[in-house]
Amino acid sequence: MISDESKKHEIVKFQSRKSTPRYPECKSHNKQQSTMFCKKCDIPVCTKCLASDQHLGHKLLEIMQALDEKKDKITKQQTELKETIYPTYQDIASDKLKAEVDEIKNTQLQTLQKHLDEINKAMSDIKDEINLVEMDIDTYDLSKLFDFTSNVNIYRILPQKFAPSLPKFTPGKIQGEKLGKLFGTLSSSSLTLDKHGYSMKTTEKSLEAGSSPRVKQLLDKPEIVTTIDTEYNQIYSMACVSDKEIWTKGYDSTMKLYSINQGSLLKSITTRSGNIPQDIAVTKSGDLVYIDGRDRTVDVAKNEKIEEVIRLKNWEPIRVCSTSSGDLLIIIQFTPLGITTDSQSHILTADFNNHCVHIIDQDGQFLRYIECELSGLWGLCTDTNDNLFVIQYDNGQVKKIKYLQ
């Protein structure tokens, strides 16, 4: 290397040397390398797969682009495990819990000790997963990364909390009993379970864990940021998955997921009954919810499967939205033709007759109107940045409005 001064050499540590990626083998065609990735099927695919009709109309990515997305997702889950979930389990197993254990006798001591052992076991499993991800994230074996499945959803469900109850004193009556019983008696102590006893520990660096939203003030004069022309002649409902993807529905049984920036169709789902959905929403976990007015049901689409979550007997649901707390807010037979919520727990409704949007607080108190030369208001939704999207069904336009500081 030194003798040949005409060439420029880059010297790195042995561990940092570049290596040739090992592409995953196609699961449908033996000994074929997968150079593309099907977003809908969530699998790597080879050129033979692309030549067939199996993935016709599906969104395809280059394998390295899909790999970057997979790494980004794993990294976020890794950060949540290290900075949010594991510290929370540490707090649960802290000296405070041990002190409670020491104060309880016999069966309570055994129960609480077993509970503590289970928490320590979970902490050990979380540390093992953190170490496993750190070893595998930089591998050149693409199959390993695409096959990796995180247990972060399991660890997000915190253990139930045991709440020791203090013995209750019952005064005694003086009726010739022995002196020791004259003062009264103590009931036996007990343990109760509280499912919501623990809350997730959060940090400023945490990427996915929930935290208290920043307080935002209403703008004195809301403004239209942009007007989006959709392919629909009449559009009736939309729901933001993020600031990049949005679900829409027209006057048929199919709901479509679009990329906001590219305007391309990413996915489509047809209702279970074949009926036209009344309204759609997206849950906090990213699942699509829709109203089936004829069947009087609220259904949710999870992993390409549709499940019924609510069925009404005497009322017809017509509008739905998902709140920041994860609850579903449903309109049953009254006038608002659109409803949504934001991070400030505001409820926004579409006033079709007066061409405006009402903003009310979580207690139902009116706060303000949004009037921005709107017409034909039908559906509403907000994105992760609290931008308001207003559907004008009569011309197929969607107005993006900024109304919070």
C-alpha cells in the first residue's frame, strides 16, 4: 500500500470493513435472490415473482430501501426498549416495592416475592432483546433483518400492580371478655390487583412512547395551507395514518390508502359485507376503522382481516373518530357530517348548513368556529401535527387548514 503512491487508500478498522450484502432467497422460487420487496405482502420477492401476476398492482420497493425502513423501525423499537420500557420495569422493581414486600407477612410476602421475580425475569428478557438487536442491526445478512420480529408490543403491557390493604380495626365491646380482646380486633390483610397501577416511564428522547402533549393555542385566524384535488367526483370521508399517508372513501365499498406526498395508491380494502361504509377513522395503533350503517356495526381492519367491534340494535352509527387516548367517538343519528379530535382533546365537527367547523372542548363547551370559505363540508380528520383536513364532497377537494399555533 505504501509503495504504490498513485492510489488513494482508505484505511478503516477491520470490524468496519464493507461487505457484500447477502440477499434473501425467494420463498416462492428456489435459489433465486430477492432484489425487491412487496409492501402489501410484506415479503422480499425475486424477478420471477415480478414476472407473475402474484404481486400485480402491489407497491414494490428496492430491497435496500425496504431494508432501510426495516432498520429504522427496529432502531425506534430499540430506543423505546432502552429509554422507556426497561427504565419503567426498573422503577417497578425498585426499593419501594421491596420495602412493601418486607412489610407483609406469610402468604402476602410469598405472593409479592413471586410478582417481583416475574418482573425481574421480564427485565432480563428485555435486556437480552436489546443486546440481540445491537448485534444484528449491522449484519449484511438481509434475511436475518427481514425475519426479525420485536417483542416490544408484549413489553408495552406492564404487569398488574399488587396493592396490599391494611388491616381494619374493629372496636370491641366490654362484656366480660378477656383483657386482650377488650380493645377490639384486626381483620386479616389482603392483596388486590390493579391493572392500571403502573404507568410507562417516558423520556424526552423516547420516539414512540406516549407523553403529555404540548399545549397549543387556537389561532385567531385559521388559514388554508393547501388545497388537494382528489380523483373522486364526490369524496365522503378520509382519515390520516400519519403526515404521509391517508385513507379515503367515495361512494362505493372500497376504502383506499394514498401517499400524501406522491399521490400514489398504496392499498385498498373492501368492507366485509360489501356495503358502502358510512365513515372511516384510524386508531392510535394505525388500524383502519369503518362504520357499516346497514349492518349497524363498527368494524376494524387488522393485518388484512376485518373484525366487528361494536353492533348496535336500535341506533345507527353514522360517524366515527379515534381520540388521542385511544377511544372511539361515535355519532349516532344527529347532524354533524364529520367529526375528529386533536392532541389538545378538542372535538371538531363539520357544520354542513353553515359552511364551517365547530371546535368544542372535551366537556362539550363551544370554543370557536373555523370559517375559511368552505362549502359542501362532509368529513374531517387531523394528522399527527394537528393540521385539519376538510372534505368538500361536491367538488372532490380537500382543504388542509392550520388552526393551532
